[in-house]
Amino acid sequence: VIMLAGGVGYGTQRDCLKGAPEPGNKVVVVGGDNYRIGLGGGSVSSVETGRYSSGIELNAVQRANAEMQKRAYNVVRALCEEDENPIVSIHDHGSAGHVNCLSELVEECGGLIHMDKLPIGDETLSAKEIIANESQERMGLLIDEKAIEHVRKIAERERAPMYTVGETTGDHRFAFEQADGVRPFDLAVDQMFGSSPKTYMIDKTVERKYDVVTYDATQLDEYIERVLQLEAVACKDWLTNKVDRCVTGRVARQQCQGELQLPLSDCGAVTLDYRGNKGIATAIGHAPQAALANPEAGSVLAVSESLTNLVWAPLAEGLDSVSLSANWMWPCRAQEGEDARLYKAVKALSDFCCALQINVPTGKDSLSMTQKYPDGEKIVSPGTVIVSAGGEVSDIKKIVSPVMKNEPKSRFYHIDFSFDTLQLGGSAFAQSLNKVGSDVPTVKNPEYFRDAFLAIQQLVSEGLIMAGHDISAGGMITTLLEMCFANTEGGMEINLDKFQSTDVVKALFAENPGVIIQVSDKNAPAVKKILDDAGVGYLKIGVPSEERHILVSKDSVTYQFGIDHLRDVWYSTSYLLDRKQSFNGCAQKRFENYKQQPLELAFGPEFTGQLAQYGLNPDRREASGLKAAVIREKGTNSEREMAYSFWLAGFDVKDVTMTDLISGRETLEDVNVIAFCGGFSNSDVLGSTKGWAGAFLYNPKAKAALDNFYAREDTLSLGVCNGCQLMIELGLINPEHPADKKAKMLHNDSHKFESSFVSLTIPTNRSVMFG
């Protein structure tokens, strides 16, 4: 199993390039302590699991601390939002820990690190372990000396540990020095960065032959059900229903789409702010089955899938907006021939991206994709590259959904990106038959792929596509079905007589890169002109229908596929996995109910959708005189969306940290409304908000500020998520009730976090929130 986590971000043009270090700049570390964590992680991740002792392998494993990461992030963001950013250079702590991170900060002039200034969480660490451990959530900063105290004040406010650990020297050496003057590490900078030794890897090319996939077209119904139940093809609701898909308030495109809110969107997007239409889109691609038979084709298909997933967002500069990250998971050195296969795969990806004129500025590798057991048994994972694509979006409101529109005056087009014949090797169809196959598709003409991508981009930007979905895992039949799954009505009539292959199985299950688009009849001439001008081929393959099925016609034979039945088949794998994480039969109930409750957004006849209707002006710059305080603790992650909501509602908003209240800098005396934000304060150690509540209860100034606020009659408070838990923990809900009658938090039936729409009936009440 490969678990991939990643993210995208943005910065201002002012901060996009690092500054030049000067002698006397201070080296600063923000984040957690040094522990015996991630020692040799870079090398252990490149050998088979089980080769070393469990102690060595356990120490090499990195541990995450999202709460500490948020604290460090808050400091960096605060500095970036100032008129003058005091950060000269910045680097994250990753592989090789301090020795890698801090050396890159001082690469141009040299520097000295005082080891007694480094934060030590484990006093038994050796000098080598202190220098090279990979404890997570630490940032290395180079700061001008005169700004150190200003940065320290910000770090203290955010409760982000900050340490001034060294300085740049100008002697072009990089050294760690102990308190006794001993330097366990002292090298010239050019030795570290300019004299890297060459490594020669010798391997043999091993040709592995896989049988061509054989099949019987009369078993088409069985084939479709087998493919739809594969984990790579099946519904991912078991993953998406347990994660927050809206935090930040800037999620413009999440996985769940349509009236049934099914996870169908392969393209995700967030906005850059709360008002504008610009954003960032991201998507991933991988093709491990194809790479088994043909490593070069596997790399090309991984890049292709990431781009055909991303194409539905209008990119600001087309393909020039796109950057890729390639993460290589390969069983090198464990199997003869795998080093050679990896070389071929990397070269193919490089050549393909160069032809597309796309950069791949980053990536990671794990060459330990082998598990070795004490009895000698060895499990080898297939070589896999996962490609993450990201780019700036010009208008998030124009992102195309994969959900078909029930518009009779429209049509579906198939657009091939591969310029290759239809092949079944490396497909989900082959896998469902316990085969790999040898005839793997690829992209024959990268220039044509680029032209097709840019043509779709133009159609998206001009609003000419009603719905669109890529062809990848599961082939075209999966694409067509998924376009119908999130609806409760309608279907398709598809005719494949003009398709290049006379084989209906290949036509439906081949995973040659391509897309299906839905276009209205009135826009069809404009769409055809754009495609023709770009030299991109297309086939009209069908139209929507009122019947709840997909009819596929080929060579006078018609195949009928029931959408609702196949949707249950597709969902069944998610249900089986959900059973392992949901208690009290909740997975079964979800499976039975997911298609029974289509989403309906109802607005009263008086609703106009304009803020002016409520006397609100989103462009106001003057103070309203009504003050709201957004209160946050370390680990809070929803403060900005809360602040914007209150500002939009007409309040002047104050950002209040617990350190502000504990120190007495903030008393809440001039505040009318307080809001406790969501997130995971103190990482939920000892339980939800136990620590946050303690910060109020056991700090006199913070407690006095809160008590005095609630003693007033002109105040209002709101707690959301973690903030709601806090209000209950502090006894703020119906404080007049006896102890045994006060509100308390109970576990939900499923015993897990859930993210989904709920139906509410709001009775007549006197609340200013719901009145």
C-alpha cells in the first residue's frame, strides 16, 4: 500500500526568490525538539524492509506533528504578510535534518551552528544524532540580526518554539560546534555542494513477458462488474466521508459532486482568497500495472492521467502554469533488473515532460518497496511513479464538473489524447482477470497531446463544456458510468460504430489517455471549430436519454447497462472498507441510504443572492463599531474563515490568541462577540479541548477576561467544531442547569469523524443566529 500526502501553496512575487545571505545573519530554527527520529531515513527508505534490525528501522521512521507545523506556519505567514519580510532565506527540515537544512541556508557564505543552542528533547542523543535526525515540523530561517527580537515576539504569540542557533560567517565553511569548542562537523561549503561523488549503479535488463489479455465479449456484464469493484476504480466514499473537505472556507472544488455528492472529481481546487476567482488546482496520476509490462509507458501514462485530471480547471497560462512532482516508489536492488527499469521509467518521464514543455521541479523517492520476512519470504511491490500536477487557475467558477447534465439538446464527444491504438495491457480490465498484459498504450505524439490539452483548456475557459471526465482506470465505460452516477435521473445512448477499434471490449476498457465531454447543441459549432483549428480529432459518440441506463451500440449490437445497479456495484467496495472503520452498522446504513437523499438547495422567493439585500457591503473599508474577537489556541486551523465571516456580517474583527489573553494584552472589554474556532487545539491530547479549557481555567487573566465578558448583557458567543467542544467543556452552555443536566459531548454512532450534508429543521426561536 502506498500512502501519498501532499499539498500546494502560493506566495507573493516579492517573496518568490531567496535573498543573498550576509555575514552576521542569524540562523533560526522554528519548531519542535530533536529526538531519535528519522535517523538515516533517507538511506533506510532505499533498502528492503526487514534488512536491518527493528530498532534501526523504527528510528528511521519519521513522525508527523501537524499542530507544531501549524504553529511554525503561522510565524512564517505573519512575517510574509508584513510590509517588509525579514526572512532572508528559508528551508524546511527534511532528509538529513539540520545538516541539510541549515547548510543550504548558508551555502553562499558559510556558517557556524552552536549545538548547545539547538533544542534537545532526548538528552541521550549523540552529536551525530542531533545533527542528522529528521524530527518533523521544523523550519530553518535566515534572519537579519536587527529583526530577531521582532520575530521572537511573533513566535511567542503563536507559541511556536524559536531558537537562534547560529550565524553566517563569510569563511565559506559550515560547522557545528559544541559548548566545549569541539566541532563534530566542519567542512568547506564547496566540499558539500560542489564535489558530490558520482555513483555508478550496475544492473542487468531483465525482460519479463506477460500474456496478452484474452476475453469473451459475451461476458461484458460480468467484466464491467469486476472492474467497478477494483479498489483503484471503485467508489472512494470510505475515504472522503471521514475527512474535512471544506476547512479554510476556500475549497472551490472537492471530490464529492452532483446531487448524490459522490466522490467523482479527480481535480481539486482552492481559491487564493475569499473574494477573487483565482485559485490553485491539483490532480494526481499513476499507472503501476502498465509500468509492470512497460516502465516507459507507465511513466507517460502517470503524467498523462495527472494532466487529463487537471485539464478541467482553466489554467492561467495553460500548460505553462503547470508544475509536476514525481514520487518514485520502486523495489530497487531487491530484484535484478529493477534498477534498469527505474532508469527507463525516469528517462521516459523526463523526455515526455520536456516534449510537453512542463517542469518537474520536485519529487521524492522510496526505493525500499520490498518487505523481507525472517523466514526468507520477500514481497516486492510493483515499481510506481505517482505524479502530482498543480497550477494557477484563472477562474474557479469555470471548473468543469464530471457530472452529466440532463439536457436533451446536447451531445457527447470522445477526444483521444494518445494517438495510439486501443490497448488493454496494464488496464484495470486486465487486472480484474488476474492478468497484466503486454500491449500497453502510451502517448505516441507528445505534441499532439499538448495541442489536445490546450484545446480543451480553451473550451473550458470559454464555458463551452457542460461536463467532462477523463478516461483512465476502468476505461471509457467507467468514465461514462461515473458521469451518470451522481444523478438520480437520465442516462446515455452511445454509438461506437465510428470508433477505431472493431472490438467493443477494447473500446470500452482500454485506458488510452483521453476525455469525454458533453456539449450543448448550440455550442457544438464553436467547439468543433476550436478542435479543428487545433488539429485535434474528435468523435460524436452519443446523446443523453431519459431512460436510466446506458445503451452502447456497436456493429448492430446493442448493450444495455443499468446505471443504478452498477452504481451499487461500484459503491460496494467502499461499503466493505467502510465496515472496518464505522461502528454500529453505520456503513450498512450509509450503503442503503446514499442514493435515497439527493441534495436539494432551497431558497425562499425573497432571496436574491446579493449581500446588499441584508444591508452588507463586502467592499467596506470603514469601521462599523461592532467588534468581534476570533479566539484561537495552538492547533486551531479555522480562524481566517471565521474572521472573514464576521467581517462580511458587518463586524470589525480582532485576532486574539490565548497568549494575548494569558498575558493580559487582551481583555475583551471592547468586544461584543467572541468566536471559538475549529481545529485540534493542543492536538486533542487528553481529549478534545481539555488543554484549551485549562488555559482559561488556570490562567487568572484569561479567566477574568472570559468571566467578565459573559457577565455583560451586550455580548454574544459562538463555538464551532473544536470551539463548540470548548464551550461545553467550560460549562458555558446553559450554565444555570444543574451539573447532571448540563450539555455534554457524546460519541456519535459511527465513532469516527464524518463529513456530509445533514438535513435540519430549525423551529421558531429567539436566536439571532437562526431567527
